[in-house]
Amino acid sequence: MERARLDLERGHPRRARERLQGVLVARPYDLQARALLGEAYRRDGQWAEAGRWGYLVRPAASECERVAFERHAAFGWRRRIERSRLRHLLRVDELESVADEAGIVRLRTLGDWRRPGDPGPLVERLGLARWVGSVVRG
């Protein structure tokens, strides 16, 4: 983390992003690394990516960056991003763990679309996926 911070101070946002992405692989719920990664993208003028990494934490991204991220991440006929897609893009199973109070309020407004028969991460983690799948299929 300290090396990434130094890279940003020296004007090397790309190198900082590479370091921070490695940190997030090891510690996906590190809010400080997420905020710093958003700053690295912001310095390169990549507003949608800056919004991605600060989406659920108020001071980590501006509202314009969040909107740019939503427009970039929503696809098809859906105009809003859903929780399931957000879990994938933010690389976490529990969205609430990477959100502050404002982010939790934002999460309440999002839809939660899943494919029919998709048990979701919590059911899989509890080992109930086979049971839920048999109930859904009938």
C-alpha cells in the first residue's frame, strides 16, 4: 500500500493501480486500497473506473464518477446496475462490507436480478446449493 501511495505522489498512477489490484486480490475488503485505486484511476481521467472503486463509499468517488460507472456497467435493456452484477464488478460477495452508510442506502435502491436456479453466494457458501437447485427446478 505504501509503495502505491508513493507511486501516486511521484505521478505514476498506472504502476500504483497494478500494485493496488494485487493488494485487492489478497484483501478484497480493504476500503483504503479501494479508495486509493479510485484515486489512481481518477488521475488518469478514467471516471467510470474511479466510480467503480469508490461506488459504495461517499468520499471515495464523486457523484459524476458513480453515474459514469453505472452507465458503463449497466448493459442490455437494463438501465440500472443490479446487485449481482455489482458483486462481480467489485469482486466481493458481501457488498455491505465495502460500503459506508451512504453506500448501504444506495444498495437498498438496487435491484437483485439472478438467473433462475442461481442460488447465490450465501447459499453456495452454506452448502445448500444442491438442495435449493432441486427445489427451484421442482
